[in-house]
Amino acid sequence: MPKLFDIKFPGDCRTLPEGFWSAIDVWIKKPHVVNKRLCGAKETESKDVDGEDARFLPGDPVPELPHDVLSFLTSKASPAPTHARDKKPWSSTVRTFIPKVNSYGTSLHKEAVLRDFGRQQVTFLPLEEDAGGQVSLKRGNIYQIQLCNQDCEDWSLELHVLTPDAWFSDGVAYPRLPWLSSDLLPKLVRWAAECKSCEFKSTLSLLPVEKYSLVYQQLKDKYKAMVKVWPEVTDPEKFVYEDVAIATYLLVLWAEERAEKGLAARQSFVDLGCGNGLLVHILTNEGHPGKGIDVRRRKIWDMYGPQALLEENAITPSESCLFPGADWLIGNHSDELTPWIPIIAARSSYSCRYFVLPCCFFDFYGKYQRRQCKKSQYKEYIDFITEVSHVSGFHTEEDCLRIPSTKRVCLVGKSRNYQLSDEAEAEQRRTRYIQSRQSTPGVTVQGSDIRNDGDCCHENADSDRTPGSSWGAGFQPRDRVEIVRNCSALPRDFVDGVVLQVANVLLGMTVDDGRGSSSDWNRGGSLSLSETAGLLEQETLQLLKKECGGLQTLLKNNHQVFRVEGGRVYIRDWRDRKSSRADTKRKPVAPGAMKTRPCWFHAHHPQGCPLQAEHCAFAHGPDDLRPSTRPLKKIKNYAF
């Protein structure tokens, strides 16, 4: 069978052939990584077979493979000795595609996957099932991917199709044939060449993917209107769909738990550090009793209606902040509370469980300090929270969510690793562990005179510890009023002075950079960030050090004037389309567009602005400045 397409591996690829099978496993087990219209795939009926039995696919009833398909499987080079996989020459599985939007009903597409380790090829045979349950091959969509090498040096990946002219595409489970060569094969080559082992588990490893996909689509359709009325300054697209995905995960997880334990009532919850409260709103609206607590009230809370119980209170780990009546505690990007949540859950009651999605790196009493350079900081922190969970007494499970965030690994504690009768001994382990972390070198203990506020939590759980005792003494919750430290709250005169001082020095460094003669508009020179800092007085630098990002943040905030690249500072030239559009993502100025900010170059550059007023996004003088008259968005009750 002639090859349809091939692509060569770059240079000396030492990861092959093992890297090829690692890449193929990604495509088989996680096709959604490439095909964005899929939610995932479920593998079933796996078995190892001898070459003579390869004509029989797994599953019942499946007919024997016809002669031309068998020829397609075996027409390549003779099998080589099986490499160090310690497997039989053939492996056969069936995978079921889970689409993001299910338009197939209960008849989800299935595909038999035959791995031939000797020939280093994998063949995909789509299966069709009629109304009577009879299974047959979808012959037009049978394809094969093979790893080939010449002279044991040059490697390539080949795509073969049994009958290219009969290929059928539905755009979901069956993509277009050119897509296999233009999208899939290049990614397989890259994955095979990298052959990286992931630090974390694959996504949704603890849940049935098909149930997750169904619930997610239902919730997304139900709550997507929130994007249009989002009153916060945060990105609504990210936060709405992220919380919908987290809510989906919890709802499916809890449904599986009810089925496993034979529970009728829906689980109750408390969301610690609930932030915008959307997760609480969704879970409550879907029938789970619960509430959220956060140190700071958000504007969006007023949109949810009275059914969403949201409390503005600080949570300090102590006897007065336990939740014996809650089935689950949730920590969704709970920051300084993250390591305490397994402890609080364990001490609330023996039946209390928890879900935590770590984000920022906090220890019990301050910032988490790295100790293992061989791991990524994120992996090390996840391992730390896992250790806390284990010491707290939980069987701890790890999973990876499908959310638009780089911090996607969650930890789940569904059951205890000790019996209820051993509670006293378990409590001693927790106490010793917390004390050891308080005295660990490198952990900054924060002083605090915080009073425990019993109104924020349920009544005390029964225990031998002193009621009201603060076993979190030294813990510092975040301030009720959020401190803005991105230089945006600095006095305007101060910022303008720094901008003018730095800009004048850069303009005084006029150089011929090959982009024009000396008579052209002065672009100035460039300075490193350290050289730029050397221009400023010590008092100015001390004030900037109190801001997140310091001088660099101030310069980037003033992107109208400066361009910061590779640790160097330049004057921005708005005539340079790459400079003006790549950094600021501004669209071309439309005729009659509203201009709400004055042009710095028009006012301060010796040669004025390099653009004509009608082409500049900023106002050239007071006559060109039009204050915004856009009315503020009204907040309405947003109950479902």
C-alpha cells in the first residue's frame, strides 16, 4: 500500500523508537490534545495477541478481518525482534471517542487500535454498529502510522490509508484526511523527539470522561451568559469557564461518590477563600447545600441572589474555624489557606473530605521555600500539599483539571488512612507535623495579633483540644482591603517625573541604527534595566521596590512611551507596526475614534509625535481629547 505522507525527524533523534510509542500513546489515550472537538477517549478491551491472532479484533461480536485489511497490516517490512517493551508482537485495544458536543446520542464512535511492535506501526480501524448490534469495519477510514528508518540513522514517520478516495469526515471523530498529515503527524514527530515524561497525571484520571463532557456542556450553556454581565476587572472568559469546569469536576466526582456509597442526599460543602463566589453559586444552584467564605466581599456577590450563601470573614486556622457539618471543604486557589485545608477537614470531623486546587506557594506560616532543585517548583509544592494531606490522615488522590490555567493539578482526600478509633494518635501526628513546619529553617513566621472570629464558621467539633485555641497562631490572612502594588496607585506626578527623566536620557543617546538618517525622528538609544535604575535617586528606587515588579512594571505600564524587551528599555516608535501592534495589541485608529489620553510625544518629544493626529491613538492637544461618556454598567440580580 503506497504511503500517503511522510515526515522526517530532525537530526540525531536518540529518543526513537521508544519516543514513537510514547507519542502514539498520547494520540490513542488523549486525542483531545490535538483534536479540539473531542473531550477525550476511553480505552477498553485491551489484550496482547500473537501475530496469527491479529486478524481478530477485541470485542464481541467482531468479524474476522478481510484479506485486504490483513494485507494492509502485514505488507510492510518483516517484523523485527520486539524491543524492550517485554510485550508480544501485537497489542489490540478498542477506544471510544468522547466528543465535546455530543451529536451522536448513545452511538459513540469506536475504533480498534492494533499496535505492531515488530514493524513499529499502529493501525486504526473504525468500527460501526448497526441497530441490531452487529459490528463491522468502516473500511474507508482505516489508516496506519509507521516509524521507518534507513541505515539506522534517518528516521521518518509515514501515514498510510487503505482507501483514500473513500475517506469520510464528520469533523469530530473522523477529521479530514489532510488534517492527519498537516496537524497530527508533525505533533507526533515533536512528541516522539522530546519524549518527555509528565510530572503529573493525565487530565480527568479520576472521573468518567463521558459523564464529565455531558455535564460540562450543560453547565456551559446554562452559565455562559455570565460572561456578558461580569462586573469584576478580571477576565470573564477565563474565570467563568474555569469555574464552570471546576464545578463540573466536583459535581461528577460527588455523583460518583453517591453511587459508590449508596447515598441519596447531595453532599454539602464550604468553599474557603471563595473569591468571586461563582463556584458557590453554581454548586448551590445545582442542588448542593453550602456556602463560601472570603476575607473580602466582591461586587459580583450581589448578582447571585439570596440562594448563594457568601460570607465576608477572615478564616484563621483554629478550633473556632471548623466545619463538622460539612461533607466537603473546597480550596480553589485558596493561597495562604491551601496547606491548612487538609488539616481543617481532618479536624472538622472524621467524615469530612476535601478538594484543593493549589496555586500560589504558601507554607503554614508564610511563603513556601524551595528545597528540591531537581523538581519544578510547582511539582515540589504539589508534593508538599500531598504530604500534608497524608499526615492529616487522608488517602490522597491527584488529578489534572481541564481549565484555562497553568495551575491545573488538584488533590482530593475522599477517605482516611486510619480508623476512627485511632483519632487521638492521628491528631498527635498532625500536631507534631505543624510544629515541625513552624520551626523549619527558611520558613518566615509571620507575627499576628489576629483574633479568632467564631461567627465565620460552624460550632466547634468534639475533640480533646482546648475550645477556641489557635493552633494557627502566626498565620496571617490576607488584608480585607486589597493592596494594589502594580505601580498604578503611585502619584501621577511621581510617575510622570520618572517617565520624563528616563525618556530624556534615552533621547540624548541618539544613534544611527540603520533605520534612517540623523534628520529623521529621534528614536533615542537603549539602556539595560540596571542602567535605567542607576539614573534614579535612592528615595525613588525605595518607593518602587515596594511595588510588584518595581521599575520594570512602571516602564511597561507606560507602554505609550517605552518598549521593554530582553531586559533593555527603548523609546517606542509608533510608526513601527511590529512594535506598536505586537506589544500593545491596539487596532488601527478608526475615523472619529474617541481619544481619552493625551499623546506624550506630542507634548514632550523635541520633534513631536511621529504620527499625524488622525493616525495617532492619543490626543494631540485639548481639542483632540474627548472624555469618555460611557455609562457605568448596572449590576442586576443574576439568578438562574
